[in-house]
Amino acid sequence: MKRFSITLALLCVAGASAHAAPLPPGSNDVFLPGTSFAGQPVLVGPAVASATQPFQIFSGGGALLFQGELVQIVRRSNATNTLGFYYAIRNTVSGLNGVVARVEAEPFTGVAVDANWMTDSVGLAMPNFADRNGSGSIINYDFLTPPFFSGAESRIFLAFTDATEVNDDGFVTIYLTGGESVTLPAFAPGRPCPSCRGDVNGDGVVDFADLNEVLGAFGTVCPPPSVP
């Protein structure tokens, strides 16, 4: 019933800005009302990684159905120091017969996720609902209305997380309404090294900052702990 009233729901939030929707593992049909940097300042922060990847989706018979670019940006929140993963489908070719139904992003296992789309971004199509599988690994963004035809572009849609590290071992899969798809490499939340013995300052990275800590203390005699 919720999905059949999507047009009315979008009209109710038009021109407004709402916070991102919490998306715990096992979530289904979570409505995404749209948000903005002005309405949700926690999203504001510098880009720490970005990529633009051309893609094509073909039918089983080899006909080109959809063509465009997947744009990815990872931003670090000024407020929380955590990462938001932003996606958009841009520069699509008009006149093709494919219609985007949904986009999946993974893996997001072990991190908290708020999902939404940006009202202050260009584009016509936006994800109306989001799901997350039981393990929490896969986030699914559903594009229902307006239909995401070839030639259109998506608003920016996002997963704001509590992760503080990023790596490039993720995937984004774009599905058409007929089930055809393409899978592209993507950024994903990183995992801290399970035993970073050289991480002297405890920031999750072994780098020159740790070396400087060691050099600054080089030659220091550390007294043994006193025994009561």
C-alpha cells in the first residue's frame, strides 16, 4: 500500500528537507523523503575519494538498453569524522529502451547506515525506497516514480555511515526493469587492521604520524611500573 501512495508522499515533502532514513540490517521498503546539506549539516564535509565510471547494459540478445556513467563521491563529515557514500547516474544516452529499476551497493556489513537522496542535486529520478539485507551487506535503492528512463539522470543518493575508513573493494550493481544488470567496482567502508602493531597514535592507519611519535620518543628510558 505504501508504494502505491508514493506520488502523494513526494508531494508532501516537496520543497522540504528531512533527515536521512535509518537503515538497519533487515530493513524493507524504508521511505526516503529527501534531504539536503542545508537541512542536514552533518552531511557537510570534504570529498576524500571520487570516481566516474562509464557503463552499458545489454539485453540477452546483445541489444544496448542503457548507457551512462556512475558517479561516486565519498565525503568525510566535518561534524562526526565519519563517511558518507554518494552515488549518481549521469550522462545517460536517450532513445534506448532500458529503464532503471534499482541500484545495489555493497558491502556495508558491520556499519550503521542512514539512506536518502539529495534534494539540492540535479537530476529527475530519485530512489523512493531503500532496503538492506539481513546481514547488512547490501543496500538496495528502488527507483519507482518518476520512471528512470534512458536520457534522464538521477539525483544524488547516499549512505551516511559511522565508518571512518574507505577502501575500493565494493560493488555497485545497476538493474533494469527487465532484470538486466551491470556490476561496477565501488568504494566501500573500510575495516581497521585487526592487529596494527605500528599504529602508535591509534588512528587506524600506520603512517608517518606514527613514525614521528616513535622518533620523538627515541632513546627515552621507560621506567618499569611500580609494584605495590
